[in-house]
Amino acid sequence: MRAEETTAKLIRAGLNLIPQALSIYDRDLKLSVCNRRFQEMFDLPEHLVTPGASFEDTIRFLVNRGEYGPVDDAEVAVQARVDQARAFRPHYMERTRANGRTISVEGSPLPQGGWVTVYTDITEIKRQESLLRARSAELSGQVLSHAEQLAQANRELAATNAALEEAKRELTEMEARTRLVTEMMPAHIAHVDPSFRYTYSNRRLSAVMPGSLSNIVGVPVTEALGAETFARIEPQLSRALQGEASVFEITHTPSGRRIRIALTPDRTGDGPVNGVYVLSMDVTEETQARAALAQSAKRELAAQLTSGLAHDFANLLTIILGLQGRMQRLPGLPPDAADLSTATLAAARRGGTLLDRIAAMSGPRELRPTATDLRALLSDIRAMAGPTLPEGLSLEVSASGIEGPLLLDAGALQDSLLNLILNARDAIGEKEGRISLTARPFRDTWLEITVEDTGPGFSEEALERALDPFFTTKGGEGSGLGLTMVYDQAKLAGGTVWLANSAAGGAQVTLRLPLRAANLGAEPRMVLLVEDSEAIRTEVREMLRAMGHSVIEAESGDEALELSRLPGIGLILSDIVLKGGMTGVDLAERLAEEQQAAPVCLMTSLPPADPLRARASAFPVLAKPFTAADLAAFLTLREAA
């Protein structure tokens, strides 16, 4: 504070040494600062040279004293000068005061609003000009008049130049701020001219499309993006140069990312197109979520279509099994009839197995991603699949570039890979051969897992239809649902599956799943845990504390509602079924109505078809039972969302 006071005193002392009078008024026309010469020149009272004094009061004082000569209406004269000041335009003028002295007044607006005005006593200069005019008969009065006008014009020009310099500085600062903002955006913003060259870029291209150039101003689009990517966007870019705006998505092959591109023609009115504005965003995670949502919708529709049929079919199979069982128990049944009955029973049981598979594929199922050690998972798969392989058929498992745990539905992935290994075993048959399972990250977007065998490979028909339900190449031995279930599980996770034949001729099945590191080191929070079972509450509390969270507990919804109003609550985790009249869903809805800032998550052992659980669909739900890893992954996904 002392340094500021010292600086202020130095400024005031410096201003007082200036021979001109100076005043600075803020945007509200209140005095900010003036020098001693200002008070002396206009003989102002002390209250009008005190910071905060009103410009209007000062003008009124000068008008009433006759500073501006006789006026018909003092208030009209005051208002006219206040309105002129509020216009905040630079000006220069000269006027003769009531005391006969002549002054020049030069005012300039400030960038922050307000005025700085300099008053110069030019009485002597004017007197010398009068003497010069009177004593110099040879001088032309017109020349002298023009000289005076030129001098005044020069002073006005100097004031205007100062204002222009200030405007230029503000524009420069604005441009710098605009560039900083665009470079901080998680998207690539650019402008392309009609010759397909970049004229502007916020230098985010390589962040959105890895492997692309970074400094691209002046560079052709095909060189910056690569020929393959340019070929995908060139038709839309050409249409944009014709004046047609568009938004579309492409897969950036080098990185595997999904990119959304918006093209806007650069056109003023009905004039020609001068180029195209380009906005490119990485929407890979959004696309993965859309794919998972679409697959869930397909599963729900399939469940609705098949549930009634499956119910009736199950009843028919129950009747058939019962009748065939009674038939086999009849005395004296001919051998041929006994064989037919046995075959009928086997077919009916196979129908029951098929119903179970349809229910598993089309029925409700929740992803349960947990922190998964992929190398350990693959080792377990080798141990489980090994005993099922005949002698001479080897299984090779490898993983590269995988560091740390990943968020995966380990059970679903294990089922899928075992299914693919057994399919490969059946394709090779009793011959010697090899099945290889490899896992690797693809860029920083996907986990790519490939199962390849040395069998005969896929036929052309299988490459087209193997993922369709009920398509099989195993005749009566296959259900045609194995690869369909693998595809379903991958799509539900936001990934995909594709089939091919390897260079050696064997079958090759590749799964691509979203690559998400299990970041279990989330920021510690205060968690309100709502659970009416003391044993379960104790277990969950210890899980949360082991993650670094602090925990407060409630047994009922009413108690939780009161505790939720405590400051510092970062998360509310509640069971759906609680003691008392309030359920966990009721609690979540009440907190949403009260606009509780902390996110609300629910946990339950109710089946998905239960009506109470169906009411909870608007909130994240964790199914019981769950492990500490399940809970950590669940909270991590909620925080990322």
C-alpha cells in the first residue's frame, strides 16, 4: 500500500508541474484526477477539484459565473455541454473566456471510458498573431488566416491520430485474445481458399487428427491431411465452394478416430464464395456411446418381439418333454419308437438351450466395466481353453503396448474370446494347427484383439452373413448364435467386429473395443452413503474409504435428505430399497427437484425387469453384488460422464 501511495504522490507532483491545466473524468463524468493548474485557471472551489466531483456541477458553476458569456437559459447550456461530453468523441477548440484570456481545449476519450482534457492558455500566441496582422501590411490577410486554420487543423489531426493509435492497440489486443481462445478450443478451426490451401488455422489439426501436419497456413489440404483423408472430404469441400454448407462424419484411418466436420461457405451476401470455414471435432467417444445405445435399442426391440414367442415355445417344449417322457415309460415300446422318442427329447432339449441363448442375446443386459488386467485375463483364457484343444493344436496368446488396467466388461470379453477360440478349433478339426490371440492398442482410441487360425478360412457367404443370427456352417451341430453374441457384446460396449481371411488363408476375427484406462485415482470426495443394511453399509463404506473418500452414512431416505444439505457433499450413493416410506428412487428425484449439486448414484440387487428398478432409469445404477473394482470403475465412469 505504501508503494501505491508513493506512486500516487509522484503522479500528482508531476501533473502539478505541467503548465497546462489537465482534468480526467471517468465514464460517469465524475472527476478522477486533476492538477493544481486546473483549479487556478478556472478559479474553482475546493469541492469541484476533489475526486468524485460531478462534471455537470463544474459546468453549472462556470456557466453561472459567466465563463461562456451570456446565455438565455443556464440549464439548457449546462445540458448541451454534458451531452457533448457523453458523446465521447475527440475534439479540439479555441475560445475566449469572460476575463479576456484565450484558451485551447483538447479532449480525448479513454479506452476504459471517460475523458482526458488539456487546457492551454494561448492568449500571448493570439496577441502576437494580432500584432503580426496589424504591423505586416505586406502579409496577406488570407495567407495568415490560412496559416491559423492550418495550425488548428494540425492540432485536431494530432488528436485524431492519438485516438487512431489507441484503436489500433485495442484491435491488436482483441486479435491476440481471439487467437488464444481458438487455440484453446478442443477442435480444429480453419479457413480454406478456393485453391484448397489453408489461409488460417488454430494449430489444433494434429491434436484432432494425429499424424497430420501442425503448421498448415499456406499448405494444400491434401498435403496437410494426407491423400486418403482428403479424398473423403473433397466432394463436400467442393460443394461448399459452390455455396452449400454441410456437416458430416468420417473415420480418420491413420488414428481410427471418428471426426465430425462442419463446412461453411465464406460468402458476403450474394457475392462469390471466397473460401470455406472448417470446424473439425473428435467425436469418437460420442460415436461409441451412440453405437452402444443403438445396440441396446436393438436388443430391447428384439426382446419385445421374441418374449411372447419364447414364452409360448417354452410351454410347448415343456409339454413335448413331458409326453415323450411318458412314452418312454410305456411297457413294450418297440425299439424304433424308443429311438424316435429319444431323438425327440434331444431336439426338445436343444430347443430349450436355443431359447436360453436368445434370452441372453436379446434380453436386458448391463455392461459392467471394471478395472481389468488384460494380460491376466488372457492368461486365464489360455488356461481355460487349453484342455479343450486336441493334441497338435496350439494356442498362442500375446499382448503388446498394454500398460496398466483397462475399463472392460471382463466377463463379456472372456465369453467372446472363448467362443472365438472354440469356433477356430472346430474349423481346424483334428488336424495340426495353430490359434493365435493377439491384443494391442490401436493409436490411443481402440483396443484391438484378433483371433486367427490356420483352418480353411471363411467362405464368401460366411464373410457376408456370419454375424447374422442363426447362420451356421456346422449344419445341425451349430446354433448360429455364437458370432452374433460376440458381435452383440462388442457393439454394446461401443466397439465393433469384422471378419477376414488372413494372408495364410485362415479365418481372422478382429474385435475393436474402446480403449479406456482405468483411472482409479479419482479426486477424493465426501460421499453420503444411504443403505439400510448395516452389514452391506459397512462393506461399501470400507470400499469407499480404501479409495480415499470420506463417508457419512444414513439408514433411511428422510435421514439422507437432511444430511444432503450439509456443505461439502461430493457424491450421494443410495440403495434403491430403503427403510420407511421413501425409496432410493424417491430420494434421487427429491434431490433433483431441490437442484442438489452433488451427483446421485443408485445401487440395487433388484432384477432389471422390476418396476421399481425401471423407475431408476434416469439415474446411474450399480447392480449388486459388486466388488471394490466394480465400484471404483462405476464411480470413474460417472465422473468421466
